[in-house]
Amino acid sequence: MLPLPPGQVEIPDFPRWGLPEYVLRWPEIPGRPVLQLGGDVRTPCEVGLEELTSLQRHEQISEFHCVATWSRRGLRWSGYLFRDFYERVSVPRAQPNAGAYLVLRGLDEYWTSLSLDDALAEEVMLADSLDGDKLSVEHGAPIRLVAPAHYGYKSAKHLCGLEVRRDPPGTKADTEHPRGRVAREERGQGRPGREFRAMYSAALASMLQYYRNLKRPGDS
């Protein structure tokens, strides 16, 4: 087994995680979930998730690296390669112009972005199943992005929208890195990754306790 990336520690569980203003939102799943395709495209449209069954299903085992310095190994995701979706569904249906960036939006109003090159990497996928079970709301139902080479904040949960952009869309916070690549420890911007690492590592125990105790409204 390969060593973990710098500054990461392995944990045995996979807690629901995210920015506080989003992680407490447990969106209702629409009766017919769709992905809205828009931005710099000729034909804004929507794609029902049932249409993804025209693509070949894909399964992979990946590591998940959270920017807060924890990692979970051996997650078995199932769904569809994002590259297949983009090239075989998004391009012919929405007819994007010369976009270089993608904005990913969730039902919880969370958004993040990836360069198109990063999004089309071979391990990036749209997952609707985790470890053999249908994806739960806790982990991003009805479908989520999985981008193993990037910190978890790039793997948007509850995915419902995709926008093509010509120019970098920016970030939600000054400290969020536009690319967030794990191999380069792009935890944030404005300071070296090792400084973010030290800050998150010092708070990891208390953060883990908080997120492990999260419960969906109505659960006892």
C-alpha cells in the first residue's frame, strides 16, 4: 500500500464533512433528479439522471483526502466516468463553447470548480453508489463528484448543476485553492500548504468529534 500524502492521517470511518454553512443542509431529493447544464454553452438544458444509464457503469476503489488532514482508504465508488458524461452527453446536448473551467453546484447550494483538464482525468467520476449501497444523503445523494487527486472540497455532493466557463470562476473563500491538488498540497492559497496543514492538524480531533456527531434532522 502506498504511503499517504504529506500531512494526512488515516481514519477508519467516513464522516459527513463540509463547510459548516453547508454540512447542516440535508437537501430533499427531487422525484426526478436532473443535472442542469449551463454557463458558456449554446444550448442550456437539463439531463435526467436516468439518462446516465446509457453510459457504461464504472467502479473504482479510491482514497479520499480531506483538506483537514484526514484520509479514508478503500472507498468503493460506482457510477459513471465524468469524462464519458461530458464528451457523450454534455458536449452534444449543451454544445459548450471553448470553456476551460467547470463550476459544480449542489442541491445544498454548495459550489466548487475544477479546470476542464482536471475534471476529465481518468479517475474523476459521477458516483451514485458507495461500498455496494445506493449513495446516501449523508454522502451526497442522488449523485456526487469523486475526484481522488483533489482534496475533498472539490468532490461536490448532491450534484445538480454544471456550468462551463471560459475564465477561472474564483473560489468561495480567499483561502480555498482554485485547483486543490493533493500531490502538490494545494490546501489553500495565500500561504504554503504546510501552514494550512499545521492549522488543520491542530484542530482535527475536535473537528472529527463534531462531524461524527452530526445527525440528519429527525434522526434520534
